[in-house]
Amino acid sequence: MNGKEKLLYDIGVVSFVVVDLGLYLDTHPTDCKAMEYYNHYNHIRKQLMKEFSEKYYPLTMDMAECSKEWKWGMAPMPWEGECG
């Protein structure tokens, strides 16, 4: 697994944790420990997304910060073979 694939894998794992914790918090809104975990993993996810965006291309439009060129849409399309 190269660096790009590893980063995408890590983003996928952390994203799953964030979504799962969010669903748990929907039914347990006063669980302070779960909120701490959610905030912790959400912070990690944002860092990973930012790192990936800076090294390769933005995965979401809100990560497409403009400086010299608009990078949203620079990702390969699924039929270009990088999504499988």
C-alpha cells in the first residue's frame, strides 16, 4: 500500500468511527465519554482530510482551498481506475 492508499484507508476507518459515534449519540445525547470520543476522532478525520487534500486533491468541496488554482474536480474519475 503506497502513501496515498494508506491515507485513504485511514480516512475511511476514521470516517466510519465518526459516523458510528454520531449514530450512537443520536440515541445517547448525554453520554459525555462518547462526545469526547466523537470530538477526538472528528479532529483526527479533519487532519487526515487536510493532509490528503494538500498532498493529492480534495475529497470534499470544503477541502478545496484556493490559493493559485481551483483543485476541486482534480480527482480521478471512477472509470479512470483509481477507485477500485
